[in-house]
Amino acid sequence: MPFLSTLFVSLVLTIAMIPVLSRLAVRWNMLDVPDERKVHETPVPRCGGVAMAMGAFIPILYWYSDDPFIQSFLLAAGVIVLFGISDDVLSLSPRWKVLGQIIAALIVIYGGDVRIVSLGGLLPDGMLLPAWISVPLTLFVIVGVTNAINLADGLDGLAGGISLLAMCCIGYLAYMTGRYEIGLVCLAFGGALFGFLRFNTHPASIFMGDSGSQLLGFSAITLSLILTQQVRAFSPLIPLLLFGAPVLDTLTVMTSRIMNGRPPFSPDRTHFHHRLLDMGLFHSETVLTLYLIQAILVLATFFLRFQSECLILSVYLLFTLITLSFFHYANGGGEQSQRFFVLDHYKARLRSLRDQRRIVKFVFPCLKYLLFALMLLSSFFAPKLEHVPPLSAVAVAALLLVMRYLRPEALGKVLRMVFYLVVPYAVWGGDDVVHQLLGAGGDLAFSITFVLMLMTGMVVTIFSTRQQGFRSTPLDFLILLIVLLILILPGMSFQEQRLGLVGLKCIIFYISFEVLMADVRGKIDGVLMGMILSLLVFSLKSYYGI
């Protein structure tokens, strides 16, 4: 099954379409204009949803154009995108958006046989719901979750990251049960989301618009329903956990509006992300907090997928109680709310430590030496170069040294390119060698060293006073979070776990390298020497056949 090609094609198509669509969005006035509820300060194109749709639909059509469910799903998703574009251009009223969602839901209900017919142990003796109940219930759930994801699209990268985590969970469950068509659809959307989030990380240069947020919500809930209703081993309530955070946010906000005599779709600043911002969290901190909450719910979804419906309901009610109690305590007024202003104290202390640069002066050398040591060790443990002359690594090292004196202004770009090409090979081959030579204990120690390098890089990023260059974003941590989730989920083969660990180490290498390059502030001779030494190690190993 062409999983990797699907991921790659959707990623590349989305990235390729975004610049083109951004120019068209400006021409057609598809812009998100800032107001008192929004956190951005300049108009931003709202065409990310169209780019994601094109990036995801094309590989899905190529591989599964004859599947009845896929046909109905793509038709319904097209309706969602069409109404979303109309809303982004014409600012439709909520009733028109809901109409589009209802049409799309009815298409997959009757065309794709997506229906909630089982509630598991909540009904006696495995009783199935009749059509006059299952159809309205399915319609309500699809429309409800579609709007929940739509309303969660309030901060840069938030709705995209939540949807990406949900798609990863659905795709993984589908892969484990042999529903490869569902897994491929999730991969297509995953690639599209990665391509989109590249431009949507704060400060975002593009928004997904209603066409994107509704598409993601509709797609995720539709795929989760058909998976849980047709794979009877799964509890039919696990979508409740998977979309628990945005659903709870939507229900809380709408209930509050109705109780205050306002329409449920009227805009305000009472969503969870707004309340976290009002508590003093920065934009990125708020997004990361909600990513972590979604990751916890994804883990709960996976580990409770075979459990009773009563247990799943109990877990979700506990999550609801903890979440609402937290916000009630935080915004309760008086002395209680004042406790959360301790964040201001810590932020002031953080700024003071950053200005003094004491922490950076101590931690930055640790990052530098850890990166050099791990790069040399990875080069030493890597297998010899196959089908490549051993002196080719020496030639690259010589090229870098020559550019140091003849083209110093271009050295940084070439050095970065060489590093990015060398790291995957060194880590890929070296990881197995470390396991064979040093055993489980040495392998664990080697992996812990990577974690230490990542932690030092994060500290340097937090306490650095530079205003330009690389800074960690929620997307970086989202990628790390997804890789970690893959590593700890059961059901993975040894080879799959090793592959995930290799990917995680490569990501840590890249992040640490970018932090180092940014904070050396142009003085890259040390980085150059470390790279040259690594290349020489490659060459010597291959030449002597070590």
C-alpha cells in the first residue's frame, strides 16, 4: 500500500498550492480582517482549506476512486469546501453553513452508509438503533463535531494540530484493523496538514478559513464513525474521547451564550483558548497546552478502545469535571483568580534571567559539545558507505573548507544542507549498530543523551536574547509529540519502533542544529570543524572497511 507516497504527494501539493492561492485570496478578498476577538493584527489570506482539500483529495482519488464510501465521502467533503469558500468570500450566516453541513452529512449517511447503529453496552443485548433514530443521531453528531472543530480555529495552528492528532489516532486504529482505505485517507489529510501548518504556525501567514476547519471536522468525525461502527471490536463511544476537548468547549460556550440571552453562534472571547490567554499564557503556550490535552485524549482513546461504554463515559465525565473546575477556579474572581497572576511574576523573572544571559552562557556550550559528540559517535557507529567512493566524504569536507575562505557568505547554507543529508544516514545505520554493540543498557544511555541535547536546546531557545533566527514553534513540539505517541503505543513491531526512534533522533538533531546555528550568530567555524570531523570519520570507516 503506497502510504509514504500518499503522505509525500499530499504534503508537496499543499505546500505548492498555498503561495498561488494566497495571491488569489488577496485578489478575491478572501482575507481574515482582525477585530477585538482575534489575536492577529493584519489581514491574513483564508485559503489554506482549499490547499489542504486539493492536497488530500488528489491522492485519495488516485488510489480509491472506485470505492463507494470514498466516492460519497469526497462528494460530501467537496460540498463542505464549497460552502466554506462561499462563507470565506461572502460571510454567510450560520444557518447557511449548517445547511451545507447537513447536506454533506446526508450524502455520507445515505451514500457511504455512515450511521450510528450501535451504542455498545448502553443498549441491552447488543440492540441496534432503527433508521428513524440512527439517521438523526448521526446527522447531529457529524454537524456538531464539524462545528466544534470550526469554532476551535481561534489561534494559529490550533485546529490544525488538534485535527492532525485525531487523524493520526484514526489512521493508526484503521491500520491495525486492516481498514487501509481509511488509513490512507488519514495519511492524505496528515500530509496536507503538515504542509499547511508550515505556514500556519504563529505568526501565521495563512489561515485555513471555514473551508478548512469545517473540512477537517467533517472528515475526522466521518472517518471515526465509519471505523467504530463497522469494526465492532471498538467501543462506539471512542469518538467522544477523541473529540472531547473541542466538543466540551463548544457546549460550554454555547450554553453560556444561551443563558445570557444571546444567540449560540454569536462571537465572543469565552472559548478555552481565549480564557487561557486571559490567564496570562502566551499564544504558543496556549496552543501547546491544548495540544497536550488532545494528546492525552488520544492516548485515552487508544487504551480504552476495547473497554466498556460505562468506563469511557466515566472517563469523559471526569475530564469534563476537571476542565470546568479548573476554568471556574481560574476565573472565579477575588482571591482565587489572583492566584493565577503568579504567572506574571514568573514571566518577569524569566525576562530578568534572559537579560542576564547567565543560563545561556552555561547551557549553550553544553548544547554545542553534545551536538558535536553525538554527531561524531553517530558517524563512527554508522555502517560504511555503500556504492559511494570513500573519498567522496573527504571531497565534501574539502569543499566546505574551501568555501570557508572563498565564499563565506554561502557557507552556512551549504553546511546546513550537508548536515541535513548526513544525519539520516548516520542515525539510521548507527542506531542498529549501537544496539548490537552496547546492548539494551548502552542503547538506552545513547538515547537519553539525545533527550539531554533536546532539553539544552529548548533552554537555549527560551533564554536566548536574539530577535532573529530559529525559534521553536508549536509545530516542532507537535511533531515530537506525534513521534513519541507512536513510540509508546502498543501493537508496534520492533522494526517499526526502531524506525520511529530513528525519526525522533533525526528531529532532535535538526532542532538542536538550528538552535546552535542561530545562537553562534555567524561564528560557525566550530560547527564547520565538527562537520568536517564527522565526514572524515565516515570516510575512514568506509576506506578501512570498519
